Amino acid sequence: MSSSQGGGPRRITAVALLAFALIGCEQKELVSIPRTSVNHTLFVSYVALGNSLTAGFQSAGIVDSTQAESYAAIIAHQAGTRYAYAALTYPGCPPPIVNFLTGATLGGAGAPICSLRDPSSVTATLNNVAVPGAASNDPTAATTGNSNALTTFILGGESQVQRALDANPTFVSIWIGNNDALEPALTGFASGVPTPVDTFTTRYDAMMQQLTSGAKGLKGLLIGVVDVTASAALFPVDSLINDPVLKAEFNAAVTGNPNNNVPINADCNGAHALISIEFVAAVHAGQIPAAVGCSDLDPFTLDLNKQAAVTGSVQAYNAHIQTAASSAGFAYFDPNPLLAALKAVGAVPTVPNLTSATAPFGAFISLDGIHPTALAHQYLANAMIKAINQKYAVAIDTVAHQ
């Protein structure tokens, strides 16, 4: 998934990838405790597949401490099963943002873009094979156009499915597909459109076929795609028009001065468009002018047509994922009602607090506006555990929120 710095994207460049390729990450076992008898058969070997959400990205970066906070780690711990992952040493790979306003990252300005691995902690079998940036075409391929150095570090030249099968899994969780809609939404379709539904379903079915044929009797949990139009990284242009305080904060984020007006084009009036937080960094990078437009051709905003295209794609993806879960005898979890409930009570804000250095998107969304915080991972894990318990008639305990 795309990452952000100081309110905008911190993208992986070719130079960064070269730096990644020269340094690595350790593989670490987080939990290894006795299984309860009720969960023994189901969770003899658990593997989580997916993208940055599963891998443990927070605030545009990933490090051992954020990886250990992933919902997958929580599920493994609550089920009492082994959980080994490719642990990234301090300050991360890349280091997470620690200050939204300045873009300061963990470890400071002199920190490496990716920290070295500890060869003594390498293990042959991983329980989390999720790779940041992965989309629906990645789980069955060793390399795709989405691949980065973390792909090699985590998978070692195999696909996610192959790496998962290496663990002889009895239970898998799969959260894939968010990146098929995320980047188009965040860029206002400047980077392309969401993956066509037929293409998505073909890829998803190939992944399921390989997994279920390679691990007979496999059980699991399939997780739906988040409707990005409801994410904290996208907020209404109407709020900029109607709230002068927010508009001044936005002016300051874009230009450095609250009194330097960022024009909002007339086509935004009544358009009910959404604007991406990545607009800010795009202006800073000189990619677009410092003016908000809401037509179908404007980047970094989503008019109603684009919003409908994203939402329609996600709904179709999720309908297929739910069908795939039913066909395989897996549990299914849709994260969108949880997100909607958090937004309804203001826990995930409708508009960001552009003056907050540490919590611009609230307590549940990290500093990039996309990835869950540790607290959100606890809520996600509990909801997923409930879905597993209901499907398989087990009694895995949920975790107490910290």
C-alpha cells in the first residue's frame, strides 16, 4: 500500500529499492506457547497472506514493533500457535513517520532507509508471508510489477502461496485486494483505474486453487477489501469550502502559510468530491499546481463518478471473496462495517486534524491516513476471531483493548 510522509506520499523509488536490495531483515518468532485443546487441530500451523495491512505497516513504515502489533500476530497469540515473521530491526524498512507535520521518521534524519538483518535469527518457516505493496496478482507469483525488495526479503524468491505451503498450514488468513483499488483512489485515477472485476476474480481463484490443492483440508479466513472512499486519507472537498478553520489549516499544509489561499475551482461547488491527503505532497513535489479541481479529469480528487467506480469495484471484489470463502468452507470477515462504526462515532474522523503532529487521523489510523494503529489491529483481530469462532465452533479468546 502506498505510504505517506508529512501528509503525502513517501513512495519507493528506484534508488530506494537499490538500497533495500543491499540490506535485509531478520526472521523472528514472536510467540510459541502451548495450544489450547479446542484450537489444536485448527491452528497446528497458521499462515497469514496479504499486503502491508497484514505485514504490520504503520505510519508509512514498518519495524519489528509494528509487525508485532499486526492483527495476524494477535490471532496467532490468542490461538496459542507459533508465529514467525521477517522482523525488521530498528528503525525500520522504511522507518515509520513519527511527526505528521514535519515528516520526521523513526531514528532521525540520518537513519538508513532500511536496517540490517540479524542472520542468527533466520528461520526456514514463516507464519506471516504478507508483502507490503502486494495486489491480487502477487500471491501466486514470485515477482510482479508491484514487487520491491521486501518481496525478496520475506519470500526468498517464492510466491506468497508457495511460502505459505512451506509451513504445511492448517489455517490461513488472507487479506488481499486493497491495493487493487487504493492507489487509483488516492491519486484520483491519475495512476490508473481499479483492477477490472473479471481480472480480480481470476487472480483470486488461482490463489485459492493453489492453496487448497496444496494443503488438503485447509481451513481459513478470507477478509474483504476496504472501501477506500471511506478511508481517513480521503475527505470531502465540501469541508474545505464550508469550514474556514480547516481551509486555513489546509492552506498551511500545502503552502506553509495559512493565509496563502489554495484556490478551489468552481466545479467543486455541489460536486461532493473527495480529496486525497496525497494532494499535499503532490503539490510539494511539483507534480500538480496548488489548486483543487473536482472534474473527472482532475488528479487527487474523486468526483461522484470516480467514487462510484471505486465503491462498485470493491463491492464486486468482496462479493467474490465471500463466495470464495463459502466454496472453500472458510470464514469471511468484511472490515467495512467496523470502519463505518468507528467513523459514525468520530473515532475515525471525517476530516483530518492537520495541526496534529501525532494523531491527525485519530487513534485508529496511523500517520499515513491508511494503515491501522496498534489499537485498530486489536479491534480487527477481535472481529476476525469472532468470525473464526462462529464458523468453526471454537472458542478463541479475544484480546483486551490496550
